[in-house]
Amino acid sequence: MSNENIAVLEGAKSHSKVKDFLALAKLRLASLVVLGAVFGYFMAANSINYTSLTYLIIGGFLVTGSSNAFNQVLERDADRKMSRTSDRPLPAGRMNITEASIMASIWGILGIALIWFGLNPLSGILASLSLFIYVFLYTPLKKEGPVAVFVGAFPGAIPPMLGYVAETGTFGLIPGLLFATQFIWQFPHFWSIAWRLHDDYAKAGYQLLPTRKRDKASAMQVVIYSLFLIPISLAPFWFGVGGWAGISIVSISGIVLAILAGRLFLRRDMKSATVLMFSTFIYLPVVQLAYLMSF
């Protein structure tokens, strides 16, 4: 074989390894998490410190990638059983446990160090707490049932609060309200996903809907949390922050989400769950932009 062909093969192999590391870090999910942190930063910042913002973005990607990688190490046997995860690097056999664990550890240590020393210790503590809860509490609890969703909502709600604290170095009312909004949002968001993937989750022993079934009671929980999200997401405006434009956008967004949750309750079909799921993806950035416009 010519040297040119060998180089091509080695390049393809290297590219495949890069893709596997990106899959291990769940790049798309990590991007959404980092965007949440950047949103929190802009909520707090009077002017942009690009060095701090860079620390936040790189550190956020590393910590989130570490959490996702450790999650896949712990769930490799379960991932092998599910259609949507069977081609991940570990269950597919393209990466071994040692390699994945080493990368997850390096990413986690570097990410926390960047946030802790590059920004401030409080944001470093939040990043550490997020990683710990996601990996060591949420991940093993998924086998136990719906309680995992509640526990997982804590690290899932930390990014905007972390971004705010990364800029200010202190905790306060506004970052707490940002946390509360994203915390409640995760229930209709995740349960709409769990509704769609219920059968695939069951292959791995995951029963994550409120009643462990696609039934009226589970759908009612989605409705309740969607309705509760409306006053929670409006809470920042109650404290005199922003005006009617922001209130209107957030209110309409919440009402639409609640209506779609109600449709899932009435129909309990896959189409309604899919529409609700995509609506939750749209809801969060719309509400966050409304906050930014108002603050």
C-alpha cells in the first residue's frame, strides 16, 4: 500500500476518533447547556469581559462534556440495549472504558479549574455540584424510576444561575429565579421526551414517566408543571424588572405550552408528545430572550 493511501486511512481513522470523542461529550447537548450559561452571564453583565466569557464557554463545554462522558461510562450496558444509543462509542465497541474515563476526568478537572480560578470560586462550586449530581445521583437513579427526573432537574437548572454568578461572584434573587424557571421547565420538557421514548427506555429498564406509564395520570403531571411554569417564569417581572413587552411574550409562551400539554392529556398520542417536546425547545430561548430584552 502506498504512503498516500496509508495517510488517507490514518486520517479517516483519526477523524472517526474525533467524532467519537465529540459523541462522548454529546456536543449538541453541551452546546445548549453552555448557551444557558452564556444567557445567565449576559443577564448580569453591564459590559462584556471577553476573557471571562471565554473561560465560561470553554469551562462550560469541558464540565458538561465530562458529565456526559461519565454518564455514558456508567450507562454503557443500558445504552447497548436501546436503539437510539446503541451506536455510541462505548456500546459500539469503538472506545474502551479506560479511555473514556480518562477523557471524562481530564475534561472535568480542566473545566472546573477554568471556572473556579478563571472566574470565581462560587461558580466553580456550582460547576462541581452540577457534575456531581448528574453523574453520581441522577445517572444511577434512572434505574430506580421517576425520582431521577426530579434529581436531574437540579444540575439541568444550574447553567443560567452559574453564568450569572460567573459575572457577579455572588448569589441573589435574579439567579435564583433563573434557576427556578429552568428547573420547572425541565419537567414538561423531559416528560414529553420520555413519552416518545418510553418503549426504548423500557429496554434498558428505565421507567421515567411520573406513573411509569403513558397514561392519563402521567399526562396530568405534565399539565400541572406546565401551568406552574407560567407564574414561575413571570416572577422576575413581579420584582419590577422589565416591562409589558417581556411580560406578554413570557405569558403567551407559557399559555401555548400549557395548551399543548393539555392536548397531550386529552389525546395521549405520539404526535402530541412530539409537538410538546419541540415546543419546549422553542419555549426556553424565547423566554430567555424576553428576559434579556427586559433587564
